[in-house]
Amino acid sequence: MIKEVIVVEGRDDITAVKRAVEAELISVSGFGINEKVINKIREAQKRRGVIIFTDPDFAGEKIRKIITKRVPNCKHAYISQKEGNKNGNIGVENASPETIIKALEAAKFEVQEKRKVFDVKDMIFFKLTANIRAKERRDALGNELGIGYGNSAQFITRLNNYGIVKEEFIEALEKINKEMNYGGFDD
């Protein structure tokens, strides 16, 4: 059983997560996040901790930001758009139980103090921006690190906010380079 309470967007997400793990869940009913739901999430955070697990799309990211702003110190779990895609419909409800388990195991806290370990120069050097395969590489790396997909600016923020260290970053990058046949940083 997962210790933390998992916050998802809707009923279908609850069904998918319960197929994968035994856990208590709260649904925010999409953008229906009202004060009652926020208070429920706050109480869960105080008692057991919370993992925010929203869809890998614009709406999911917006919901994640609303909750994070109002309920600090939550963990964040992510799946890639590819892992949550079924016939063009993207969401947690479409992810396999294995993918859901992996995402929840990789859930991370945001670091409270501001860090600036990664910047645009790193993104360019490691071909995570300004490269024809940059989007694909960020998606694979975000999945490997458990921080989800983001555009270049979002990705830098997540690397810094989730306390990713250079060694962890390099190790994950080398792994995806092998898996995706990139052949290294020069590809």
C-alpha cells in the first residue's frame, strides 16, 4: 500500500491507479478544484503526505500548479504523453499498471531553497534544446528521472526544483542514449 494519498484529476484516473496499487485517492474533478477539495488535500498532506499525479497535458500541468501553490510540500509523479496515450486521448487513465507503479515510485519533492545547478547552456550542450531530437530526448530523460516532460524552460526548472544532481543527470542521459541509440552527446 502506498503511504501517501494520491491526488488525480478524475474517476477514470482513480480506477487506473487502483488497478496498479493499493492507495487512498482524491479526485479533483478536473478544474473543479474548490476550497473543499483543497482542504481535503491539505488534511491528507498533514496526516500522510500527498502525491500529485495529473495527466501529462496542459490541463494536468495547470491543475498541478494550482494544488502546489495552495498545498506545499507535495510529491510529484509523472508519466510521459506516450505512456498515457490511447487513440489520441492522453491521460493517467490510459497508462499501464506498470507505468503507474514506476511513476509513483519515482515521485519527487520540490526543493524548498532555490537551486541553479542546471541552465540553458546545459540544455544546449546535452542536446536537450536547439536540436532536431531535443523534444524526444527531454521526454525520455524526464521519464527516466521521474520529472516528466517539459519544454526547455520547464525542464530546467524541474531539474533544479526536484534536486537532480549532475551525476544522476549524466547517468540517466547515458542510459537513454544507449536505449534510444543516440550514441552519445554528439548525436
